[in-house]
Amino acid sequence: MGVPFSAPVHLPQGSRVVSITLYTYDSAITTTVSTAYFILNDGKGNGGYTLSATSPPNVSGYRQVTSTENNPLTIDNQNYNYLVEWRKQFSTSDSPLLSLCGVRVAYYAPLSARGHLPVIVK
């Protein structure tokens, strides 16, 4: 197959994306490998991915894989748009039984002067 599945990601300005987690299910042991990417794009054809998580081959059942890169990204909504993309890798055999269950993007939202936590006084 190898057809990518993409979804836009909208995060608060200044957030720091720290990891991506891929959740898949395969009901048979196959060598099919799939990868989730966190991608940035400037709308002019420039961009790339900063984080990725790849499912292991030869494992059946539910799989959860978190990115291992230590490459945090600060969100800049004025210059880039962001998306997650999942695709099966072309170099591995295809499994019609492989399913995407989800992709989670872990991030830290910035604290601002208006968005701070209230002070509790007894």
C-alpha cells in the first residue's frame, strides 16, 4: 500500500513538542513496518519531519512505540503549519491486517502572563 494518512495538528504558539507515540494493531505476525511522523511545512515546499516513531516488525497484537529522538520543536504558527502522518514503509511486505489506532503528540504549552495559574491564599 504505502499510502500516507495525514491529519493537521493545531497547538498553541510557543508550545514545545517533545515526543510522538504511535499506536497500531496487527492481528498477524508480519514484517510490515509503519511510521508516524510529526511534520512541519512553510507552505513554500520547505519543511520536514522532526520526530518519528516506527512500529517493530514480527509482532502481533497492539503495539505502542514512542519516538526516541531528543529533538524538541517550538511551535511557530506564523511561519509553519504542522501535521502528523502515518505510512507503511515500501521496503517491507504489506499486511492488510495492520491498523492505525492513533498517534499522540506530547507537548508543553507555554505559560503566559494571562494564562498563569491562580495563587491560592488561605
